[in-house]
Amino acid sequence: MDQFWLIISKPDNVPIVLMLLLVGFFTWLALSEARKFDKARAEGKTVKEAAYGDEADYPERVTVWPFLVREEFLAAIAMTIFLFIWSMALDAPLEEMANPNVTPNPSKAPWYFLGLQEILVYFDPWIAGVILPNVIVVGLMVIPYIDPNPKGSGYYTFRERPLAITIFLFGFLILWVLLTAIGTFTRGPGWIWFWPWQYWDTHAVVAETNVDFSDLFFGISSGSFTGSLIGFAVIAIWFPLIMALPLIFRKGRELASEMGIVRYLVFGNLLAFMLALPLKMFLRIFLHVKYIWVTPWFNV
Amino acid sequence: MDTDALKKEITKGQLWRSVMRHDVEDNPRTRVLKVMSNVFLHLHPVRIPRFGLYLKHTWCMGGLTFFLFLVLTVTGTLLMFYYHPTKEVAYADIKYLEFDVPFGMLLRNMHRWSAHAMIISVWLHMYRVFMTGSYKPPREFNWVVGVLLLTLTMLLSFTGYLLTDDQLGFWAVTVGTNMARATPLLGHEGPFAELTGASPYNDIRFAMLGGSVVAGNALLRAYIWHCIALPLIVAMFIAVHFWRVRKDGGISAPQ
Ligand code: HEM
């Protein structure tokens, strides 16, 4: 536990603890507001009545002066006080002078990139460090263009947009926030997993024999031509599979026709990328699969 | 003495009028004028949807992100007075700040913690915009601008990380930029590097660092991106972002 306290209380890690608390609080806030709204709607109230509650007859617009200006002013003061207290309580870290010959173990990226660094366990750098970050940014940008649902604009609701919210929460809370926390708190020397009560032993090794996908399931060497072909087939099937799966269900087909072909293809590809991560994590952690597809030029 | 009379005397006088351009009485007319005739306040519309006032609805996160950006600009400018972006003195400059400059440590702390806070607040802002469905038409484009701002905010923080020239920053940036090696076609360890002839001395990582290792040139490049280029780009996108919040009908609200 001492080790855990040491990591949590590192000045640069304090913000992560703060972030986790805030994310937890706001998740609760958003979902409980959504529940309230959905309940009111189920009772037959209009969107406006449900969202405004008992203030439905207040004016819709207010003057910026003084209402918004005073709020901004207070927020600025509160934040300033908060920053002063934080800055007096905790000093920014400064380690030894940079020395290319002394590699710290573990070497970690800044905390907000530790989710990506954690993905390096499961994918090679060209995917984890280059492809995925770009897919994340592009994926976020296209959200408004692939979400065909006009409902839920400007208020909290879950029932009116269950799919969008589920996917976003999964991506944000699990694949981003949780992985960031894992990369920060549980990854010690050699990027080995340490439980909070374990000491970060620099000499720890984990005996892990990894196999590739085709070796494991077909007994065919992943480096051979056939092995590579099998790997390619798995990847080549994964994307269409994820895109096709929803079409089995009536709701999925409705969604697809509402979206149109281009939107649906973009959505399906992004979803396949997103789900590939937990799938690969599962294969790696439980079956010790290192690569699915091995080629002379790159491995997946 | 009659303070009301004095107040009137002042606020009707030429000096006051030349600066403020409007009365101080609180009535609907001056409420509008106060916002319209002030260059800073007129970033706002005159009236906003009531939902824009609700903490429950905005979490105040966009505003706090902007405020943190301002705090970072001010503290960053002050830090620049004491900092030289060269391998010879950068680290010593930080030590000097910590031990000799009056309130130097406080200044450094404020800059660092505001940076962390801005990362958190920009994530939370995105989170709330999603949860209130505020990216939906007509606000799609402003969401895109927002995602760019999110990316730029993280790059700003990342480029700042190197500037202390200590082990923490050096290795964090080494780990981060090593990823660029693996870029397909453009990085020397990436897939198909042979095709483009990418080597450690001409690949994309070299372009980022101004060299094949994180050294003096990388420090200078990080400094210029951090203190000049990125803040300007972010300021520009923030301007677009705020403009669009207004043009898209103000803050979202249930219709
Ligand atoms: C430097 C970063 C950013 C700053 C300073 C900023 C600032 C703001 C401010 C002050 C508002 C007004 C309402 C509010 O406070 O919630 C706003 C609204 C908005 N922001 Fe941002 N923002 C930033 C990044 C982002 C990001 C990362 C996204 C999304 C990916 C985003 C999307 C939006 C959208 C769609 C609105 C309109 C919301 C509505 O109408 O309810 N912004 N932003």
C-alpha cells in the first residue's frame, strides 16, 4: 500500500486522482439527470416540461448583464483561489537534469497519454502510437455527422439515444479514462502490472510465452505464407463482420437505412476499430496471443 | 455629502462618458449597452438562453477551460522572462525560478497545475457537450472545432513538458516522439519505410525534433511551438469556437 500511496501522491499524479473523482461525479450527474428526464417523459410530459421541471414558465432568454457576467466572474475567482491553494500546497516536480544515458524504469509519457501508452501492450507502435490516435481524433470529429438521431439535443436523456450514449461512455470511460488510470497506477518497471499493494520491483519479470493467432488455433506458423493468409483473413473478416452484425436485428436495419450507406460505413469501420482494442486485450491477456497477422512488413 | 449627486456628476461627465459610453442605472437599456459597448463583454450575445446559466447544464467547463487558457497565457508570459530555451541554461533557469526568483516557485506551480487542470476541463467539457447532445445540428461544426481544440490543448501541454529539461520531461517526450518512428511510410521503423527511404536522419520524427535525438534543437522547437505557434493557433480556434456558439443560436437548450 505504501507503493500505491507513493504513486497517488506524486505531484504530477494528483490531477489524475482529481480527474477520476470529477469524471465519476459528472457521470453520476448526467445519468441521474437523464433518468429524471426520461421518467418525466414517460409520464407524458413534453420535452420542455420534462427538462425545465417546475421552472417551465420562466423566461427562456436572460440578459448577459448581470446574470452571465456575474457567474463568469465568480467562476474565475473560485478557480483562481483553487489554483493558488493547489500551487501553495504542491510543488511542480523537477527531477535531475535530462540525461539520455540514464533511462528511468518505467519511462512514462505525460499522464494524459498513458492510455495510449497502455495500448502499446496490445498493439505495435505504428498502430497504438500512430493509427489509433488519428482514428480517435477523426472518430470524435465525425460523431455529429454519423449520429442521425435528432432527439436529445440540448438536454439529458438516455432513452432517446441509448446507442450513442452507450458507445460514447464505453469509449470515454473504459477505453480512455480507465486505461489512463491503469497506465498510471498499475504499470511499474518494465511496464509490468503491479497491484496497488505490491512493491514496484525493478527486477521483476513476468514469464509470459506469447503465441500468434494462427499458431494457437491452427498450429500453423504465423510467419509462413498460410499463417499470414489466415491472419489477413481474420482482419479482413473483422470489419465487415462488425458492420454486418447489427443488420441481423430489425433495429439495426432501421438504423442503417436511416443513416444511409456512407454514414453507416464510416460508423461501422470506426466501431470495428473501437472494438478491436478490447478484443485484442482479451486475446492477449487470456490466451497470450501476440499477433493476429504477421507479414514481412508489419504485424497486427 | 450627497453621494448620489456625486455619482451623477461623475457619470454624466465628459471623462466617464468618453470611456463608458453609457449610463450606470440598472435598466434594460443599460444592461444591453453594457455588453454591446464593451469589447471584452461583447464576445457574448446580449441575451442568452437561460440554460447557459445552469451549472447542471454546462458544468461551467467551457468557460473554465477558457479561463485556464488565460491564466496559462499570463503565467507563461511571466515564465518567459526567466527562461532561455537552450540546453546550457534551461535546467538552471528552472532552478533559478524555484530558488531565487521572488514567487518563482508559485509562478511555476500555477503554470503547471493550470495546464493539468485545462486538460481535465477540456475533456470534461467535451463530455458534457456529448451528454447534453449539444453537438447535434446546427452545432456539428463547432464540435469539430472543439475536437481540434482538444487535440491542440494536449499538444500544448506536451510541448511544455520538455522545457524543464529534466529527466521527467526528457523521457516523457522521448517516449512520446518515439511513436513517430513507427509512422507508416514516414517513420524509419514504420511499415514500408524501405519504400520511402525513411531513416533516423530524414523521417518525420527528425522533422519534429530537428535531429535524431531529443536535444538542443528539439528544445528550441518545443519552445517555439509551445510559446508562439500553438497558443496563436488555439487562440484563433477559440475565437471561431465562441463565434460559432453565438451563430448557432447560443448555448443549446431543449426545444
Ligand atoms: C480550448 C478548448 C475549449 C474552449 C476554451 C471551449 C469553450 C467553450 C465555451 C466557453 C462554450 C460555451 C458553453 C459552455 O461553457 O459549455 C463552449 C461551447 C461548446 N463547445 Fe467548447 N471549448 C473548448 C473545447 C471544446 C471541445 C473539446 C469540444 C468537443 C469536442 C467543444 C464543443 C463545444 C460545443 C459543441 C459547444 C456548444 C455547446 C452548446 O451549445 O451547448 N468545445 N465551448
